[in-house]
Amino acid sequence: MTHDQVSGWAQVIDKYGIALVGVIIMTAVVLGIMRALINGKLVPRSLYDKAMEDNDRLIAAIEKMHEPIGSVAGAVNNIKRDEDRGG
């Protein structure tokens, strides 16, 4: 910090008091942390790990459900090709 910045802060503290300036700074810090929590940029590690495990488990379940659909779709495509040939 330069001398001008320090003297500027000193003037603000003299005018309003150190307690009020401290409260304003702490409020800004708390609001910044709350905003990060709400936006999901600041997440506890345990919740993040649990969400990733749930995500992996659900993707595996969806892939498992998709396998029979893929085989049915292949059979339907084969039937359509046979009909197009006149078979």
C-alpha cells in the first residue's frame, strides 16, 4: 500500500470510526462468501464427493437401461431394411 492509500483509509476511519469501517468490510466479505456458496463455487468437499458418486451411479444405471433399447432399435432397423427390399 502506498502512503496515499494509507492516509485515505486513516481519513475514513477518523471520519466514521474504526468499528463502522470494520463492519462494512466484514459485511462485504460475508456477502462474498454467501454469493460463492449460492452459486456453487464454494462447496464442502464431502458434499461434492457425494454428488459425484451419485452422478456416476446414475450414469451407470442409465447406460444399463439403454442397452436393451439399443438392441431393439437395431432389430427394428433390420426389419425396415428388409421391408424396403421387398422382403
